[in-house]
Amino acid sequence: MTRIGITGAAGRMGRSLIEACHRGKDLQLAAALDRPGSPAVGMDAGELCGLGKLDVRIADDLDKVLERIDVLVDFTRPEASLVYLDACRKVGKRMVIGTTGFDDAGRQRIAAAA
């Protein structure tokens, strides 16, 4: 079972990813994140997406949930993606980045991490 963390959980893509993870075979939603100050922080990720209770509370601090996940899936903004990338790289976690709009420096940081 692969334990998945999803960033931008309250956004359109975040909710779609939570639903896909919930339906996915051999996947477990282990963490959901949103930006500090988001009204979704503290909510159950499943209830936010209309899936019912999944017992995964939306957090706003990646460091507090990194140990729970195997892979972080990110579809947020370039600035946030690069912060998440650095955190994942520091502790050896895998990351899938679906974010667009990176400048050359950001693309180079991603390539170096890969």
C-alpha cells in the first residue's frame, strides 16, 4: 500500500486527487494539506470531497505529516511546489509535481532533485 499525501487539498485539483486516491487500488490517502489560514484546515478530507469520513484531517504544515507518507502529490503553485520539493528531498520522500508555470530556475531545481 502506497501512502499518499496531497497538497492543495481544498482546491479543484486537490479534491479530484483525493477522490482518485480513495478509488485507487493499493493507494492510501495518508495526508492532505492546504495553505495556512485556509478554512479547510482541520476538516476531514473525505467529507470535504463528499466521500464521507476518511479520518484524514487537512493540515497546513508538511513537516508534521511527512513521516506518514511515501509520496507527495502536488498541484499547487510554483512557489509552494519548490518548498515542498525541498522538504521532500531533505527526508528522501518521493514527489509527483503536476504544477505548471515554473521559471527556468524552478525547472532546474526540479531536475536536480530528480
